[in-house]
Amino acid sequence: MVAFHYQDNQLWCEDVPLAEIATAVGTPIYIYSQAELQERAAAFVTAVPSADTLACYAVKANNNPAILGLLRQAGLGADVTSGGELFLALHAGISPDKIIFSGVGKRRDEIEMALDAGIRALHVESAMELEAIAAIAGERQQVAPIGVRVNPDIHAETHPYMTTGEKWHKFGVAPETAVTLLHTAREHPSLHPVGLAAHIGSQITAVPPFVQSAHFLVQMAEELSSSGIRLAYVDVGGGLGIDYGDWEIKRLRDSQQHQSPSIVEWVTAVTQPILAAGYGVVMEPGRSIVGPTGCLLTRVTYTKSQGGTQFAIVDAGMSDLIRPTLYDAYHPVLPVTQAAAEASTTPYTIVGPICETGDWLAKERGLPPLQPGNLVAVMQAGAYGYAMASNYNGRLKPAEILVNGNRFTLIRKRQDYTHLLDGCQAPE
């Protein structure tokens, strides 16, 4: 489906005009489509009909509890990277046996929290971490289920900050180390080896690197099996990209073509070698579920021309959506009121109110002439938008809205200034 579309020259989400939401709730604001969220989640669950596959949603992409609850209802588990994300997953009702805990720096309290909850597995990323988990589980007279994240040294085309599967990255361990750790876990009375995992990066739009990683993991798992360790599952990670840069108004209105692989294509490709070898499959989708479901709606405050650049200054900035300045990321920008087809456009650079030169949302985008009060929507913003928002410059985090058909619900209130005092107290 195309959740965001023009109707009567106005941009809508499902059956609600965005301007109506802006009038009711104000701006800036994140808006998500429930129908598209559910459709994309269902694709991961149904693409390969097998009881041996589990999609663990990467909570880091968007951790709103309402969204987590919908994904739970769709049958997804959770991939968490902190105690906070584990708390949110459990709060949303996700079953502990569908939760995996990744990350290179798990603290003692987070390990204890995972053991208390009885999650599916802790994915180990260093020898010292395995020792820590073994000691903590032993003290508690528990057996900790263990997966090991291996670094397969596979290159994938994406932003350098988003690659995670090459040998110089901080993530995972070398294959020979992974084998050693799993053998250690088998011999330890407080550890139980259950899985082997890899994650080669994020926003990857080619299937072959994922398939290469899946075959690599299966080969490792088979070698482990021949030495007496039969794992329950292989975790191929996530990282499936979405289309950002080629969205145009005409394409949004008239076409549903995609450059990125479909969810079904990706799931089928990466699970085939794993299921064929007789292992369960775990996947960690994040952006590919929530990214296209959301937009950041913002209002023009001022315009000005300076140094040959036409600026549109809006009420959202890098504190609301940091991806453009952090990754030089491209997000499509659409006017909420669509101009006539023959109307001229102006190349605007969309900037926010933050006192940083890097505070921009889009550069040189052809838009109809903008005036203060006009609304623009920054598209494909459902992933790593609100989740990476901050209070820098004393800015308040925006509200979040979920649209379901012709209704919309406030799923996170906009902060007020008192939130800037949270946890603060003056010295005595």
C-alpha cells in the first residue's frame, strides 16, 4: 500500500489529511500509518511459512510502546540492545522467549535483567562478556542461553557508519573466536549455546551480501555440529534497506515501483540455506518495517535568500531528525498542499532552528514557493527519527501520532518545558 498520498491536492496519511493533524496537535510531529506498519510486519511473518522462523524487531529503530504492541500482535519478537529496550519490549507484552539481547557492552544489571526475564538468548560479542555472563548466571544458579555474534568480514554497500560486518568493526568476534566461545559455553554448567548470529550492516539494498552471510553462518554451524554442538538457530540479522532517494511526487502518486528488494524477496533468499540445513531462523528487521510508515511533519517559520541559497526555516531540526546531518542522509520532502502541475518550483534548503550549521533536513529540493505557515512532510522517517531525537538547544521532543483509517491517536505527548528538569536537583 501507499499510506501517504495526495487527495484533492492535500497530502494524507491513510484517510486523514496531514493538515488536520497539524491543526489538532501542532508541529513538529511524527505521523505513522498503522495499516502500512501491520502490512510490512505481516510480510516478515508470512513470507516463509515455517514454525522455525522468528522475526525479532530491532527496537532501536523506533521504540514507541504503541508500535511495539502492534508488532507483538503481528507475531514479532524483539531484538534489544539495552536494558531500556528490554524493558520496553516486555512492557509491550512481547514474550521473553521471542527476545534476543544484542550489543557489545552489556552491563551487569542488564545481564541480570535478561536472566530474570528468561529471554531467548544473550548474544555474546567478546570473550570477556561470556565470562561475565557465566559468572553472573553461576552466582544466581541459572543457566544462561547463549548465542555468539560472529563478524563474517563481509563488505556491504552502505554508509560507512552503518556497516558492521567487517573485521575492523567493534561488533561481533572473529569466526575462530566464535567457535572457541561456543565450545566454552558447552562445557560451562551455567551456559547453554543455542545460536550463531551475524549482522553485516544497515540500509543495505542488495540481497547477495545477506545470502553470503547466511551461507557463511550455515557453514560455521555445520562445522560446530560435527564437533558436537548442534545449535537451535542461525540469526541472519537485519539491515534490509528502504527507498529514500528516488521518491518524487509523481512516483508517490502514480507508481509503486521499488529499487530496494521486497521483504518477501529478502526473507526468502536469506532463510532458504538456513532452513535447508535444518536450523531455525532468527531475523532482526527494523528500518524495513517502520521506515516507510512514518513522516516528520513540520511547519515553515521563515524563508530567506542568502549566499545564493533559498532557505526555508522550519520548526523541526536536527534534534528531531538527526539522520541528514549524521549520515548525509536523503529524505524526500513533500509539500502538504500540492501545487498545480504547471506551477514553478524553487530549490529550497530546509533548515531548522538549532544553532549548528549542520542543522538541515534537506538541501536544494524543488518545492512550490513556500510561505510562513506552510506545512512540509519529511518522508521515510519512521525509523531512527524519534528514536534518535534529543533536547539539544533546549528543544522539546515532538509528539507522535498513529493513524488508523480515518482516525488518529496521540501515542506520545509532546514534551513541555518541565521535562527539561527531569531528574535534576540543585546541590544542597
